[in-house]
Amino acid sequence: MRTTTRLAGALAAAASFLFPTALAQNNAAVTFTDPGTGIVFNSWGIANGAAQTQGGYTFGMALPSNALSTDATEFIGYLQCAAKDNKGWCGVSLGGPMTNSLLVAAWPNEDNIYTSLRYATGYAMPDPYTGDAKITQVSSTINSTHFTLVFRCQNCLKWNQAGTSGGASTSAGFLVLGWVQAFPSPGNPTCPSQITLEQHDNGMGIWGAVLDSNVANPSYTAWAAKATKTVAETCAGPTETAIVGVPVPTGTVFDYVVVGGGAGGLPMADKLSESGKKVLLIEKGFASTGEHGGTLGPSWLSGTGLTRFDVPGLCNQIWVDSKGIACTDTDQMAGCVLGGGTAVNAGLWFKPYSLDWDYLFPAGWKYNDIAAAAGRVFSRIPGTDTPSTDGKRYYQQGFDVLSSGLAGGGWGKVTANSSPNQKNRTYSAAPFMYSGGQRGGPLATYLTSAKRRANFNLWLNTAVKRVIRDGGHITGVEVEPFRNGGYQGIVPVTATAGRVVLSAGTFGTAKILMRSGIGPTDQLEIVKASADGPTMINSTAWIPSPVGYNLDDHLNTDTVITHPNVSFYDFYEAWDAPIEGDKTSYLSKRSGILAQAAPNIGPMFWEEIKGADGIVRQLQWTARVEGSFDTPNGKAMTMSQYLGRGATSRGRMTITPALSTIVSDVPYLKDPNDKEAVIQGIVNLQNALKKVTGLVWTYPNSTTTARNYVNDMVVSPSNRRSNHWMGTSKLGTDDGRLNGGTAVVDLNTKVYGTDNLFVVDASIFPGVPTTNPSAYIVTAAEHAAQKILALAAPVRNAKWAQCGGRNWNGSFLCAAGSTCQYQNDWYSQCL
Ligand SMILES: Cc1cc2nc3c(=O)[nH]c(=O)nc-3n(C[C@H](O)[C@H](O)[C@H](O)COP(=O)(O)OP(=O)(O)OC[C@H]3O[C@@H](n4cnc5c(N)ncnc54)[C@H](O)[C@@H]3O)c2cc1C
Ligand code: HEM
Ligand SMILES: *[C@@H]1O[C@H](CO)[C@@H](O)[C@H](O)[C@H]1NC(C)=O
Ligand SMILES: *[C@@H]1O[C@H](CO)[C@@H](O)[C@H](O)[C@H]1NC(C)=O
Ligand SMILES: *[C@@H]1O[C@H](CO)[C@@H](O)[C@H](O)[C@H]1NC(C)=O
Ligand SMILES: *[C@@H]1O[C@H](CO)[C@@H](O)[C@H](O)[C@H]1NC(C)=O
Ligand SMILES: *[C@@H]1O[C@H](CO)[C@@H](O)[C@H](O)[C@H]1NC(C)=O
Ligand SMILES: *[C@@H]1O[C@H](CO)[C@@H](O)[C@H](O)[C@H]1NC(C)=O
């Protein structure tokens, strides 16, 4: 689950809006003439005093006269941002999301406003933009509370960073833009190429910007000619230092290498090591929870052995301060630390609904097949819906409002993990994987037991580049340091019987496959043309596979209500300045509100809706005590609707020339029946909650129909993702090497076209299930471990025998004295 915004100031003054609608929705422009320059802008903004940002924010755009018929390459921008006593920065994303868009950042310093063009490949500090875009200034003002900048941005509406391109089309008459604002000043403020930024702490979001005829003006050329000013930069010189790695020790060889220590990799490594095999788990990130050596956290945790990852009440910090934790090579939020998603997530933990397996998976993976594995998972991680060790739930007013409303509307009360199959018009308290008031989950169970075994090894700060393979047989993995102290070189697996399991996540695993020459040809061509090219496996050995297709995620649609009973708890404030009593109860007894997940999650509720196409679609609602859009914290609850099992829309993940991964085809709302379920679900919820006196819907409000609300909401990962990405290495029987085949791995999770490479993580799921998926992924790993351990090692083929080919499912190894040689795409032979 995610939250949209860190709302600045718990209860802002009465919001008076410059522009009426919610920023995540399509917004008509307000025509505005800058008094200083006379330039006419289309503008959008948030008034001073509104909940989303302190001090207000306005962005304006003026375009060349023909921009509504011919795509413009440049614009004149207007930024009015908050900066108290010259402190702060703000920005605009010209593509909407923070990632894969050209970003303009601006900040005042003494009498000047500095700007920097930036580009981010992940939710981390954006890099300097290396394309030929250029900013020159028309005018700027700075006073004690605000700064204003009118600037010309040339070559800014099409961008290309290290081969990845994008753009904003003005002729479409509609842009998706993103805004961002922050309180502290950048570090190195007079050297734009070397600024350092903390994550923006004064709001951010995307909006749909509808352009009108006033945006394109015959005077544009004359106005642009006034942009003559550039601000002198003062830079101290380069500061970059290279990462120092450690060579892979010679003579090391492992029976199993598991890549990635997340929801899939941790149980996999444990189960394999339990069988006595020599196992190496390689994780890119550093240690997260205190038990495993992590140290990161607010000062009040120092000396306690706890980190930010341990304390449930701090789990949302990932959205507030993701630097160093979020993966930098994927444009969606993912944890690149030990534990992966299970270290950074909200810990929601659901016993599988049998229909999810029966509907999504093929034979061998139906509910009856995985039930024993699920039983093993829940015996180790039973979870709890009362995380505080005193068994009490805190700040339940919001929970009570909604659950009493749902009960009154005829929905049934259940305990989610006691009745996993009751998912139609039911509600429950939220169950978590937490244990003893701490994060718990796979890190505290599977990893802990694995580490007790001498045959288990863990390498941190080490990234796997690719698998090394001889045709379809993997001989090892190539690693590089992700941070100082990580390993570098090639790690071999045991001859013949050795195996590699990829558990690097939906984006990470797909990337490793592509870099190993396994994937769609267009993607392998991109890898070939990248820095990997010279050392990439020969194209005659490429294995065609639909890696990256079938991308899925719960589509999220946020709705908001207020009720006078609701009581907001400021979990964000608990980072810097926890309420003393809450801190003490947590530290001494692991009890109180800080043992609960931020931002006070619950109730969870579910509905199943049959579409006109006959498919039943699953909705899960997650309520939390927090405002969204312009409804401030205080009395508000956000109810996020996830569209799950039954949705047919799928997208695609691809790799970039800089070897990052991107969601290039967004998997949301391609099927009108998917959209109808979303709309109907809101209508049904409105009806269910009708009788609650004092409950007010703010999104959608009483004058907006659910249909219009959904139709007007921008469809972008930035505002619709649930961070439950799955499906890029789908499990199935239709071998993806062959025409029309959609599966990357077979029923043993073995990659088609190989005899000892496996994928076990979110990427093998054919589609998203009902609930947040981590318990399902751990269950899949428990099930897959048994299948993998039961598989016989490949047998060496005799000389002259077949050892490969497009539809070859056998061993790729040859008897001593012969090697497997490529003859044609359909036939390789031991010669
Ligand atoms: C912010 C957030 C909140 C969420 N909330 C919930 C929730 O409350 N409940 C729930 O059930 N689900 C939640 N999810 C989803 C859930 O956590 C993920 O679906 C799950 O963790 C995915 O498991 P995985 O094994 O596929 O990948 P991950 O758990 O992401 O693990 C992949 C691991 O591989 C590592 N890695 C990647 N590339 C390499 C490489 N090349 N070499 C070495 N290591 C590599 C990564 O660092 C990472 O540790 C949330 C996700 C996020 C991001
Ligand atoms: C250290 C630097 C930065 C970090 C760690 C960071 C991190 C993040 C994170 C985690 C989010 C998602 C928050 C959420 O959904 O709740 C986000 C959103 C956003 N960021 Fe940043 N950011 C940084 C710098 C910047 C800069 C310089 C800009 C633009 C100039 C920017 C623009 C945005 C925008 C527009 C969004 C909202 C859209 C989206 O979620 O994609 N960010 N950022
Ligand atoms: C409801 O929302 C719409 C669209 O956001 C807005 O135009 C309208 O003024 C709102 N009405 C009320 C009663 O708040
Ligand atoms: C500072 O500038 C802002 C934006 O132009 C304006 O709204 C505000 O009134 C100014 N404040 C002062 C003290 O001049
Ligand atoms: C609101 O709180 C009051 C006082 O505790 C309680 O009587 C009432 O039932 C609550 N209403 C709802 C909808 O929870
Ligand atoms: C790739 O393999 C083919 C066929 O074996 C061979 O002719 C070619 O030289 C190889 N290319 C490289 C770059 O090794
Ligand atoms: C869900 O429950 C409602 C109300 O009982 C019912 O009308 C609907 O048919 C059920 N949906 C499915 C898919 O069974
Ligand atoms: C390999 O397996 C696929 C899928 O099970 C099957 O369709 C195909 O016929 C098999 N090929 C061979 C050569 O056995």
C-alpha cells in the first residue's frame, strides 16, 4: 500500500482554491498574465493555505503560436513557489511522474534563482540531465515567503537521457505534469550540476493539464527573446568516488545461488539450505532490520538495536525518505535492501484465498496443490491483527466509523485470516506479518533459520549482472559491487547439478534474464547496444522468451471521506519527535500505536463484481486514517480501492539503453469491464455507507458521480500504482520460446530453454490475486522449493545426441569429450 502525499501541516487553514479540482484529476487551465513581463500563461496551482503544500504552488506555461497543432519543442514556464527566508526548492516534472521525465528544479540563493535540469531512473536523487535542453531566465523575484521565476526552456518537451526518450505533446492539448516542493535548500546551491537534495517534504503529485487556446500566443517569439539571463555558477570540482569491490574468493562454488533476498528469495534460500545444499544468497542492498545488522533509523532508536525497518509505525518512511533504499534502476518504488519489499512494506499479510490460485494458476499450482505450502508459511509467520503486544488496537475511531457503516450496509464482519475465502462484501481488521511488535516476516524467520546453517552464505551489497551460461546450462553468475565491499567476479555453481534461482523481483529478475540473453529480441538488442554489449552472450545463443510482458499490478483508485469521530495520528512526526509516552511504551514493551503500521490501516474490505464479460473481478479496499488530494489530515480517511483477480488489463516492462527498467506500457484500465468494476465498486460502497451520520464523501463528492470521478482520474503509475508489480516471468505450460507462448517458466519454475535456471518471486504470478501479495509470494517459494529439490539434475547427453534447440526441454550438457554446438535455431548437438 502507499500513501499519496506527506500532507504538510496536520490541519491547514480553510483551503481556498485557485483551481478547483483535485490535482490528480484533469484540470482546466486558468489564464494568467504575469504583471512583471506581460506574458500570458495557462496556469494551474494550489493556493497558499491548502492542505497539499505549505505556501502554495503555481506552474504556468506559454507556448509558441502553433503549439496546439504542431508539437512545440520549448515553452516559457512560470513557477511561483514557497521559500521562507530564501530556503526551499520546487520543481516540475514535464512528463508527470518523477521517473523517466525531464525535471526542472529551482531554488533561490541570495538574490538569484538557480535551476537544474534533472532526470531520475528510480525514486532516488535524480541525475543531471545530459540532453541538450537549456534554461534561460526572463525574470525572477524573491521575497521573504516566495520566489517567482519566468524562464524559457528550450528542447524541453522531448527528452533523451542515455538513450531513453520521452516527451510531452502539446498538439494533444493535454499534458500530464508533476509538481514538487520542499522546505530545505539544496546542498551546493550555487553549483546546479552538483546539488544535493533531501527528498521533497512539502508535497508532490501529478495532474492532468488541459491546455486552452490562451497557451499558444503570437507574441511567444518576442517573449522568448527576453530570456537572456543565465545565473553564474560556482562549483568546487568533481566529488564522485568509485565503488570499491572485493574479488570473488577463488575456489568458491555453490550448489545453489539465490539472487535477491526478498519475499521470494529469503524462503527459497532457507528451504534449499535446509536440504543440506551449499547455498549462496546474493543481495544487492545492505542489512535492514536490526537483527541482521542494520543500523538506519531516527536518533531515538539509536542504541536500541532497532532500525526504521523494524518499527511498524515508521514503515511509511519509505515514501518520505527513500534515498539509499529505493532501487535506482527501476522507475517504480521497490526496496533494494535485505528483505526487499518485505523490509519496506506495510506488512499486510493475508492467508491466500483459494479462488486466486484456482483462477490464476495452471494445474500443479491450484489451491489444493499449494495448500500445504501455505500451511507451512502460516505456521512460521502466523501474523496478527493486534500488533501491539498488549493485544489492544489504538486510534480505532476511523475503523469503527467505517466498519459500523459497512455492517449497517449489510456487509459481513470477518477475521481475514480465519476466513480467507470470504471476500464478497466482507470487512476485517487488517492482518500483519508483525511479531512481538516488530516487523517480523521472512527476515525474522526464514533468514534467521538459514543463517544458523554452516552451508548457508549471504553476500550483501553485491549485484548480479547476469548468469553465465553455456547454451541452456548455467555455470555461474557474474557479480559486481553495488556498494563498497560488495563482490566482483564470477561465482560458479557446482558442475552439472548446480542451479541458480532468480528472486530479484518483478523488475530485477526480468532485467537479469535480459542481460543474460533471455527475453524478447527487441530487448536483447537494447542490451546488445548497451555497455553490456561487448561481453553479452553471442546472439546465436539468445533464448527468445516473453520476459517483461504480462506486467500486472493492482490498479489503485483513491477515495476520501471525513467523519467527526476520526482521529489522525501523525506517524510522520514520530520520526523526528515521537510523543514521549508512545515512544516509551514501544521501546519498553513493544506496545502502543507505534507497534501498528503507519498510517493507521483498517478496516480492509472486499467485494466481488461480475462483469458484462462474465468474469468476476475482485476488489479490495484498504482504509487508512489520512487525507488525500486536498482533504487535510485530521478527520479524513482515504479508502484505496485495488482491482485484483479477474482484471484482464496487462502491460509491459522493458529495459533501457542505460540498463534500467521501466513500465513502458501501463497495465491499467485497458478493458472497459475493468473500468466498470472500479466504478460499480465505488457506487456500492457509497450505498453501503449511506446511513452513517456525519460521514461526508470528499472524493468523489456529492456532486460528482463515481463514473465521472473515475473517468477524470489520470491513469499513471504515479497515482494509480499499488506497488504489487507481478507477472513479467509468467509461470505456465505454453512455452514462451514458441510462437504465441506466454510463459517464461514451466511448472517447476524452470526457465524455458534452460536446464538449471529458476525464477521464484512475484514475476512468476500470472496475475495479481485478491490481496497484497507478499504472503502469496512466500507461499509460492515454499511450493517451488519442494519442486526444485525434487527435480533430477540434468544428465549429460552422449556424443552426437541433441543438446539444445528452440523447443528442447532436456539437458543442455554433453558427455566428456564433446561440447554442445549450435547447428540451427532448432538443433544443437554434442560434438
Ligand atoms: C512500499 C511497498 C509497500 C508494500 N506493502 C505491502 C504490504 O503491506 N503487504 C504485502 O503483502 N505486499 C506489500 N508490497 C508488495 C510486496 O512487498 C512485494 O510484492 C514483494 O516484496 C515482492 O517480492 P519479490 O520477492 O518478487 O521481490 P522483492 O521483495 O522486491 O525482492 C527482490 C530483492 O532482490 C534484490 N535485487 C534486485 N536486483 C538484484 C540484483 N541484480 N542482484 C542482487 N539482488 C538484487 C533487491 O534488492 C530485493 O531485495 C509492498 C511493496 C512496496 C514497494
Ligand atoms: C533525493 C531526491 C529525491 C527523492 C529521494 C525523491 C523521492 C520520491 C518518492 C519516494 C516519491 C513518491 C512519493 C509518493 O508516491 O508518496 C516521489 C514523487 C515525486 N517526485 Fe521525487 N524525489 C527526489 C527528488 C525529486 C526532484 C528533484 C523532483 C523534480 C524536480 C521530483 C519530483 C517528484 C514528483 C513530481 C513526484 C510525484 C509523481 C510520482 O510519484 O512519480 N523529485 N519522489
Ligand atoms: C465536488 O467536486 C467537483 C470536482 O472536483 C467540484 O467542481 C465541486 O465544486 C465539488 N462540490 C462540492 C459540493 O464540494
Ligand atoms: C511575496 O511574494 C508572493 C508571491 O508573489 C506574494 O503572494 C506575497 O504577498 C509576497 N509577500 C511579501 C511580503 O511581499
Ligand atoms: C462516534 O463517536 C461517538 C462517541 O464515542 C459514538 O457514540 C458514535 O457511535 C460514533 N459514531 C460512529 C459512526 O462511529
Ligand atoms: C557467434 O557464434 C557464431 C556461430 O557459432 C560465430 O560464427 C560467431 O563468430 C560468434 N560471434 C562472436 C562475436 O563470438
Ligand atoms: C457478492 O454479493 C452480492 C450481495 O450479496 C451479490 O449480489 C453478488 O452477486 C455477489 N457477487 C458474486 C460475484 O458472487
Ligand atoms: C517442451 O515442453 C513444451 C511445454 O510443455 C511442449 O509443448 C513441447 O512439446 C516440449 N518439447 C519437447 C521437444 O519435448
